[in-house]
Amino acid sequence: MQNYINGEWRDSTAVESVAVIDPARGEEIARTPLSPAEDVDRAAQAASAAFPGWRRVPVTERVQYLFRLKALLEEQFEEIARTITIECGKTLVESRGEMRRAIENVEVACGTPILIQGYNSEDIAAGIDEIMIRQPLGVCAIISPFNFPGMIPFWFLPYAIACGNTVVLKPSERVPLTMQKVVRLLDGLKLPPGVVNLVNGGREVVNAILDHPVIRAVSFVGSSATARHVYARGSAAGKRVQCQGGAKNPVIVMPDADMNSTSDIVADSAFGCAGQRCLASSFAIAVGEASASFGEAIRHRAETRVTGSGLDDGVQMGPLISQESRARVEGLVAAAIRDGARAVVDGRNPDIPGYARGHFVKPTVLEDLPLQSEVARTEIFGPVLSVHRASDIDEAIAIVNSGAYGNQACLFTSSGASARKFRYEAEVGNVGINVGVAAPMAFFPFSGARESFFGDLHGQGRDAIEFFTQEKVVVERWPKTWSRKF
């Protein structure tokens, strides 16, 4: 993997690298250089040098690059989706959905000429006008995770450059291939050198970004522990920071829900992308009489879900990202059983014909896991759903709000009153009503609360425009006597 700095592909000066593993086959397919801080400095200085000229390009011209980028992404859609599946493991259908969401963000960012507008008032006092304008920040950095290598950088990248900023992008060292392809498309747009830069690496690159004096803003998605570190260190350095963290997403199933459709939707939420997404439902609460019917339905969905390579036809769930992730997930399932849970569907140590070295865990359903168990509060980040019980919706909502995270919560019901109560009282950033993955469209913010988000402004839409601009207020007076002097 090469870095992309100041409009040129360059070899990293790293002396170490890490293997990129095809998670379905367990085979090395590339190596990611662990770039040193010096490479980050070169990228940041290139971005800083490009900023004065780029910010002066009219916004109507800046978005023309995005219109062309959308066309290129559409042309290379299948190739990029296939790359995501190869290095990340998700199914090709899931990779296509990911890229569609990425392109939607480019489309929304094409509307920046309207979204970036300020406002004004005449005669705030006699003969005095006041204007608010939005201006770019400068150099902005994006640190993206392994689970959505194509989509998540686009929560930030198109908005940042459309607003007149320059960018340093750091993809996950586990999945660098997707952004290599995307940045090659950006290179083909002939953006001014330094507007977009890419540096491969690990922890040293992250900390160099957080400490670098010319980088003004940082966007991050990853675990809550790392999000807290990024937010604290970046903020301490005076940067504007937005950090999307982890989750333990609950779903409440009411007795009046349609169990067939509900179990289908919850299964897709819990086991889609092998549970490796921040909006995966991992904690189901069956209310009252829903317990027996939902438990039976979700067990059937877990047992019959087809697991294998994401490139194979008919596969519904792929592998985990690494052997370490597989061992962690299986270890958490074992810990849950020690705490009193029953694995009514146990997906550990599966036999996947033709993929003996793959990082597979099949869908797993736990029942009777005590709420006080550490596993009940831990983000498993794998295809594991624990099913709990509540006597009524008030108890269920209390369980939802007792957790540390606040990324998403969903309710399945046919009652409008229950839906409104849940929407009003659930202390989360994204709410789903009869929806298992409440992923906001690109023109809405990807919200989060509590331990799931650190910052004030989120990715996507208007929030992204506000994050990547600073407000400037101008107060003007032009007395007539002054104009006569000239």
C-alpha cells in the first residue's frame, strides 16, 4: 500500500508493516505500512499549503469535482464493492449497500452551495447591518474503521472538501484496499495537489494526527475506548473533534408486533455484516407474551442463516474481520454461559466447507443472560444476540436507558401510543420504529449519545457542513458622510 501525498503516490517511509488478511480464506492479500509521524507531517504540510488556494475556489466550482466523483463511483461500483467484500468479509449485497450510502453522501454534499449559506439582518441598529458567513477550517483529518471501509470516510470527506477544507485520510490498517481504489478515483479528478491526502498506518499515525499543529479538525469512528482517547487528546490540542464510538443496541419486541416480519428484521440487524456494525441489534427485550413467540422465531432465523464467503451466491453472512475477533467473540459467549446464559443457538467453531482457515462464527442466540453480567453490557461486535424479558414497556425502556451506550434502540409494535412513548423516552441518538437498523439517510446526521458519541456535531448532512466550517459574524456601517470623502 502506498501513501498519497500532495497529488502523488509515494512509498511510506515505514520500517514495519502488517498483513491484510482475506477473512474468509485466512490468507494474506496485501501489507499495510505502519507509517511514522514524519509521513503524517508531510501530508499535513501538503494539505496546509493547498488550503489557501482551495478555499478561494468558489463553492460552485468545488462541488463540480464531486459531481464527477459520483459518476466515477457509479462506474467502479461493482469493483469497489467486491474489494470491500474481499478485505472486510461482508457479503457482496452488504458491500453494495455500503457503497450506495457512500454515494448518497456525495450527492448531498453536491448541495453545499445552499447548505453553506449564512444569514443576515438589516438595520440591527440605525444604518448597521449584521451578517453571518461560514468559512472553512483548514486541514481536517479522517480516521476510519475497518467495518465500513467504503462508506464511513464519505460521512466526512465530500463535505470537508466542498466546504473548502483540505484533508488527511487514515483508513484502517486492516482494510486499506478500498480507499486505495477510491483515492485513485480522486486522483483522476485532478484536484489541486494536497487537497486530499492518504496516510496508511496504525496508532502512531493516529496520535501524530491528534498532535499535529496544522490539523484543525478530526473525524473518527471506532470503539468507545479509542473514541474517548481521540476526543480527549485532540481536544486538548485545541482541535474540533467528532468521535462516533461503540454500541450495545437494544431492540424491544412488544406482544402486538408481527412476529414473522419482526424476527426477519431483527435477524438481519443482529447478524448482518456478522454483527460488526455500530447499529447491529445485540440485545433483544421481549415484553410479556412476546417472549415465547419471538424466542422461537429468532432461534429459527439464526439456525437457518447461510454463513460463508461473502463472494458466494446465496450466502447471508460472512466472517469476522480477524482470528483475534473470532477468539474474542467466542470468549464472550463462553463468559456469558459461565454467568448463567443458555446458548440456544451456538455458532462457535463452525464447519464452513472450503473455508477452514476463515474467521467464522455462526449466528448465536443467548437466553437467560443476567442483566448484571459484564457480557450484557459489553459490545460484542459479532453475530450474537441475547434475548431478555420485561413485563411491560416501562420496564423495557428502563433497561434500554440503564446501559452505558446510546447509539440506537428499536421498537417493534403496532401501537402508535407505544411508539410515541418509546421515541420520547429512549435515551439514544438513533431510534427505529419497526426498523432494525435505523441508519440515517445522508441528509440526516448519524446521531449517537452517551458513550456512543463524543462531540457536538455528527457526520453527514447539515451537521457535517457545520462541523467543517467556522462561523464569522460581520457588523457593518457605511455612513453617507464617509462616501462623500471619496
